[in-house]
Amino acid sequence: MNAEDFFRAKALTERQAKAAVVEKDKRERLDKFQTDQEAKSLLQEKAVDSNWYNEKKFVMPEIKHLCKWKGCKVTSSKNKEHHIAAYEKMPRPPTPQPWR
């Protein structure tokens, strides 16, 4: 093993670390973009926003998806009102940048 092999190995390790960071960013951005599209289509389909006045139009999985979209921190409560209250407290998230 000579000095050239050492520097190649070092460069390869650094590139793999950078690639892992980029892959993680890609997965997160794609997930956020997909969640954003699904949440907006759900709200458009129902033609209303989720709040306690019209909570009956949304089923629990839809409410959980909307909470995920807004980034709500809800305990593992099965109560729909807790999820709607957490959803209402959070502001609408900005549109995520798509992965290019």
C-alpha cells in the first residue's frame, strides 16, 4: 500500500459520506413533497379545511395524514378531537421544494 492508495481510500470514504447525506435529503424531500400533494388533494376533494365544525367529513386516517403534513406532535391518542386541535394550532406549511 502506498500513499496514492491511502488518499484514494480517504477520498472514497468522504464521497460515500456526502452521498449518504444527499440520499437522506432526497428521501426526506420526496416524502415531504408527496405528503404535501396528498394533503392538498384531500383538502380539495373535501372542499373544506379540517376543524371541529366539520370534523365528521374526515375519517381518522385522513386527520392523521393532515397532522403529519403540518408536522403536529400528537401523542398516540385515538381521540379525533385531540388530532383536530393539534392540526388547528399549527400553521399551514410552505410548499416543499421538489427534488430535481
